[in-house]
Amino acid sequence: MLKSLIYKEWIKIRLVVWIALGLSLVALINIFLKVRHDILFVDAANYWYSFLFRGVVFFSILKFLPFIIGLAIAIAQYFPETVNKRIKLTFHLPVSENGVLIWMHTFGALVILTVFLVVLVLFTAGSAIFFPSNIIRASLLTMMPWFLGGMATYFLVALILLEPMWIYRGLYTAVAAGFVTVFYTGASIGAFRPVLMPLALITLLLSFVVLFSGYRFRKGEM
Amino acid sequence: MIKFSRYILVAIGILVTSIVLPSLFWTIFEKVPRSPNIFYSCITEDFIVVDGSTRKSPEGKEYTSDEYEQALPFMFYRQLMADGTMPDTIKGVKMETPSIARASSFYRYTPKRLDAPVPTLWPLLESQSGKVNLAMPEDYFRIEKRMEFIVARTNEINEEKSSLFTDALTAEGFIFPANLIAGLPTTRKSCDEGYFITDNEGSLFHVKMIKGEPYVVRIETPEKLDIVYIEAVDLRSKEYYCYVFTRNQGIFVIMDEVYDLQRLPVDGFNPAIHTFRLSADLFNKCLTILGENWYEAIAVDDMYQVVGTHGEKWEGLYERPEGEMLATLFPFETRMRDENSSFVRFYFKPSPGIRWLIFNLIALIAAVLLITRRGWSWKANIPDLLITAVTGIYGLIATQFFPNKFSKVKPPAKK
Amino acid sequence: MYAIECKNLTHYYGRKLVYENLSFNVEEGKILGLLGKNGTGKSTTINILNGFLQPNSGECLIYGENTQLLTPETKRRIGFLIEGHVQYSFMNIHQIEKFYSGFYPNWNSAPYWELMSKLKVTPKQKISTMSCGQRSQVALGLILAQDPDLLILDDFSMGLDPGYRRLFIDYMREYAKAEHKTVFVTSHIIQDMERLIDDVMIMDYNKILAQQPIGQFMSGFRQFNITLTSPDEEIDMDGIAVNIDKVKDKIEFYTYSKEDEVKGYLNAKGITYTAFEEKKMSLEDAFIGLTRKY
């Protein structure tokens, strides 16, 4: 049953996943070609200096990528379920209603996590050519809130899409927009360090709030 | 599980509204807070308090622009020279441009510098290259298990240089890793004095590179200092190398060459929340500690002996009308940024006093009315009412945004 | 033994009453048709049956389980055709068969592929690009392959050509009877329904107008056309007519009473007429007679 469920979810999101991976790859290639180019032109020591003491973030094009991926996968996965209230079919499957949502959600989250990990691993590998571990660590620390924000976006957009009433979709969107903004407040390198754990914890808690929309749907809010 | 998921959403709703609503409020009502500059005049031998464009003596006498400039001849010597009003001598000392310029300095510390992400790689310049201009090195150092130099071009460790410096540090009794590293990683300074570094046990060291060789000095402190922040400066007078901030033992400067620690005569300074300002001229230094709504200024002579003090206190944020209004409307506020930190956190600021209880009560009544109107069960809504009672308008909004439709809904009463 | 038991259902949308204290049962092996005009609560009933709506009070049981809390085992015994033959239309017919087969141990793909072979669709064609009729066959095929004991078909006739509708009905009747399935079907197209159903339940706003075996309903509910002697005569037929339409001297009225009872009633009231005729009704005529034209 799980295999079937994953099969359906995969059919919905696979195109978006490949596009997300492709985009990420293009972004990473772009970053490192640019780093290589700049290091040739301004000298590596100066390039390091601009990161360390001027806060020039060479990977800033990655900033909204996780957000876009989270958003796109959430839409690809949950929008088809809302068309014609197709989620009824899903709830009618011989599985518990909460269970089916949790499995769908876990699968989606794992796929996003995989994409994110691929990006982070490739980024680390690419950075290791040009930078010492100190700069790589500071970079990863700086982009961590962006990736957490991508996960939070996925969870919240799922909640919004499955909510049966338009007015509440609007209200949820307002709260979600306010919350997701937190992850993307412009900040200097490493400034998010003390808040990463709380944000990660909240994101983890958000992982099953989609049940709330599912419940409201099943109790006939429409 | 589902009820729990709703409470998570309500909590997020409260978090978001407690960030957004007060920030909207401040956008509309915030006024520029008072942040005076205090100087000490060697002419009047008294303080001058500058608030925007008004300058006053501690007694309240207002200075005109000319009087102000003449009272601070070191700050405005170029204007005074142009006007021809610069005294030839002050206190028997002949006024010459180079000595004036050399003695003048300004410094400002804010808690944002203490609570901030710090670089872990630093360039160690050659201090005596024999060239007029300083040059950036091709490598950067870090002090973790040892002192390592990494060559930027190859991204590889220079083993030879690393061992050389690690050994020099170890010989002086340095315990790895470094705790604080402070220096001026720039070529735009009069000369290079390397870095002031505390080791893992808090001992203070001076490290620089002279003709490629390590120069390491262990700086003895009169007592064990809990150093939290060091800022190196490039004074033209070469009076001292840097400012040393301790958690609660005050502020020190490390005198050039001799490495004596001179304690600045300021008391009660807390580097986590207070701002420190210093303005120096040939005769005096004016040291100011600023809190949120007060300052304490101390003037010292060139031997760091106190020659005068002056302080002021004014209305705090929550004593001003807009602060009172905020403390009435909202039981607390959450911010992602704080004026005392460079880090992003959830800064939770409870409103002082109990005026917010009134608005919490109004929010609670609104929640009760909404439940009554919808004919929802009271028992199922007790947690919501409690949330609203505690978090006021935030809780009201959050519990309405994520409705509590778990209890069986009673059919509406027939008309 | 009942497959479906609904007891004392009361539901409001906001302050608007849908129905109050509605109760009905569906016997195992029977085909029940729920007929009603739009907005009379057909969808509400289907939603309650499928657990997508919690009524304000009362409950529905399917195989003894509250429909709000159906176990996976019971859900496995229910085939559900959503209004408009909604399916996962982002899949093609192979993908969707593969998907559903994982959930049902008794999955029997033969009837599905038999139906699919009659459709002129390409193997990789997404369901979303198919015609309404083709989609209905996919949805039907999936339910047949699931082999449920109870089929809930919500407005199966929507968007179907007459040919497909007839095909669907005939296939369903034969299948249900042969396999002893229980079927709960709603429709707002009444035509052809008498070919399918055993029992009829007709809903009007807030209430059930009729619930009985189709044969009993068709023979017991009658239409009489009368031509009055004097066209101006004001008549009410309280206590005997369910509905009455009067155009000048022509009267059409609907009743559960027999011809002699009606004649007796008219005589007793002193109403004179020049013509009296009982009209043979189809289910659709009877439905309109019962629920009125507007």
C-alpha cells in the first residue's frame, strides 16, 4: 500500500523534482564558475577577504531556491488533490485518514530533504576547492535558515492548499507569509546561529499541521 | 494529534502576530530616541551635551555655534584656524596642527559588537616589511588546535609557517584554541600591530609577524580578567593598542610598548547592554556610558585621573506616550532583531506593568462573544480562552484564524 | 441485515436546515436510488455516508461502523464513485490501475481491462485528456476491479451520453444482482433509473417524500387528469392529493389513492367533471408529480 501511495505522490511531483534539481545544479555551477572567475581576477586572498570582512555572500543566488522548491513541490503534490476535491479519493483509500496524509507528507518532505542535501553536499564539495573549512562552515550556517524556510514553506503551503474554505486559506497564508519571512530576513553571515535550533524545532512541529486541514475537510467545512 | 497540530498553528499565529503587530505599531508611532553626545571642554573645563543641533552645558546654558566650536578647539581646530580664532596656547601648551591631530581620537562601542558573529580567519600582516605601504599577506590564519596559515591561492596549509607560529605561541604558554582574536585586518592604518588574542584559559597575548618571524608576548594582567571583547585601534598618538572589555571588571586599555593595562575609571559598565563612547584630545578624555535612557560621563586628564563627572536620566521607552500605548495594547512583543545584538533571535519583550491586562480582558470578552454567537461548547474552548487571556489580541487572532471546530456543533437555536 | 443504517440525521449549513431527524436503511443486496432535486440534501447525505461531513446530530453506520470512524477494513468493502467520475486524472489508465491494485487484496483487474479495451484511448493518455464518458468508464472499471460489497455512486449519470448511461445502468444492474452487491446511487437524471433500482427514496427540502420498493411506488402513486364542468370552480383536494395542477378546467393531480377512492372523494365534495382519466407514469413523471415542477 505504501508503495502504491509513494507511486502516486511520485507521479505528481517527479517533474518538479527534476526541474528543481536541474535549477539547483545550474545555480551551483553558476556560483562556482563565478567564484573561479573572480578569484582569477581579484586574487584569492582578496576574495576571501571580501567574504570574511565585508560580508560579501558569494552564494546569494541560493537564497530563495529552497523556498521555491518547497513551494513548487507542495503545489505539485497537493494542488491536484484539491481539484474537484480529489482528496476524497485519498481519504477513501483503505488506510486511516491521518495515516495516509502523514505518509504523503513524509514522502514529500523526504524528497525535498534529499534535493536539499544534494544541493548542500554539492555546494560543500565545490567550496572545498576554493575555501577552507572555516568559510564553508560559515556559509552553510548562513544558508541553513534558507533551507529550513524551504521545508517550512512546504508544510505550510500543504496546510493552505488542503484547507477547504477560501477565507481560511487567506488567513493561513497571512500567518504563513509572516512566519516564512522570518527565515529570509536579510542578515549578516552567521547571524542566524542562535535561532537555528528553535527554527528547526518549529519546522519539525509544522511537519504534521497538515492534519488540521485534513481534519477540517473530513468534518465538512466547505 | 489533530488538536495538537492546531495548537502548534495557534502558537505560530501568536508568534507571527506578536512580531508583526508591534512592528506595525512602531512604524506608525516610533519617535527617534534621545542619544546625546557628551564632550569635555578643556576651555570651560566642563561637559558639553549635544542633542542633535542643540549644545548645552550641564547647567542648561545653551551654546551658540561659535561658542561651541571655541569650547572644543581640538575638535574644530581647522574651523578655528580658518576663522583665526584658534588660541596660540592652551594651558601653556603651544597649539600646532600635528600635535592636535595626533592627540584627537574618537571611539564608540555598542553591545552589537559583543554579541556578533566573528570571522575565524584573519590575515597576519608583516609589521616591519621595510616598505612604506602595508601589504595584505597571501594567507590567513586560524587558531584552533594550533595556529594554521592557509594560503588562499591554493587553499592549502602552509605547514612550515604554521609550526613556526604554533611553537612560538606554545613557548609563551598559549593554551589552544584561541578565544578572542582582535586586530585590524586592513592595510589602511599607520602601522601594523598584529593581533591581541586570548587563549582558551582567558590569558592575553600579543601576536604579530616581524620579518617573517613570530613575535609573541604574553600580557600579564593585574588580576584574572574575564575578557569578553577586545578592539584594536590605530591611534596616531600610539598611546595604547586596544580596548579590553571585561564582563564586569570594567574597561581597560593596553598601553603601547609596555603592555600595562590601564583601567578606565568607569564603573557599572555592562558590555552586554551599555554603549561606551570615548573622545580624546591633548588634555582630556571624555568617557561616556549610555544606557537606554541615561548616561554617565567621566572626564579624565592625561594621567587618567578623574576631573569631572556628569550624568542624566530621561523618560524610558515605556514612560513615553507611545511606549505606554504599546504596553497597554500588547502583553508582550517579539522581535527578530535587537539593538544590543547582531544575532537574529526570538527576542521576547514582556510589556512592563499591568496595563495590558485591560486589553487582554477586552480580547477575552471578544472571544467569549464569538463562542456564544456560534453556539460552540464552552468546555472545548477553555484552552482557547486561557490562551486569549494570557496573550491578549495575539491569542484572539490566532485562535480565530485556526478555528476550534472539534466539539460537536450544536444546531442553532430556532427563532 | 442492513448495509447502511442512518439514524436521526439532522444537519444545518450555518442556519439553513438541510434536514431534521432523517432516518433510512439500505438492505444488503438491494439497489437504492436516492432521487431529489438539486439542493435537497443528496450531496449532504453522500458526504455523511463517506465520512466527509459530520452531521450536527445523528449518525450513519456502514456495516455497523460509524461513517466518521470507518476502519480501513470497512473502507476496503466500499466502492465510491465521486460525483463527476472524479479520479486521479494526472495518471494514465495503467498507472491508476497499478496504484489502486496495491490497496485491495481482492483486486481483480479483468473487468477493468475489459472496459478499458473498449475505450479508444492510447496507453499513455492521461485521464484528464479523456472525454467524460471515457472517464466514467475508468472510474467504473476501477470500482469493479476493487470488487467492493457496497457501491456508493454519486450522480453517476452526470455528463454521460444516453448511450453510456444506458450501458452503465445495464452493466451495473447485472453485476450487482449477480454478485449480490449493495448499491446506493444518487442521480438527478431520473430517466432509466427504474431499470436499475430496487428501492427508491425521494428527497425534498428538509424531508423524505417517499421511500419504498420501486414497484410499489410505481403502482401506488397515480396521476389522474380531470376536466371540470365549470372551469371557475375553486377546488382543493386536501387529504387526498399530494400535488395538484390546475389550468382552466383541466386538473392534473397526484395521489396514493385508487381511482374509486378519488371518485368517491369528488362525489362527496360535489365536484362534477366531464372527463376522468388515470395516466400511466414513468418514474420521471412520478418524481415530478411528487416533487412538483418548481
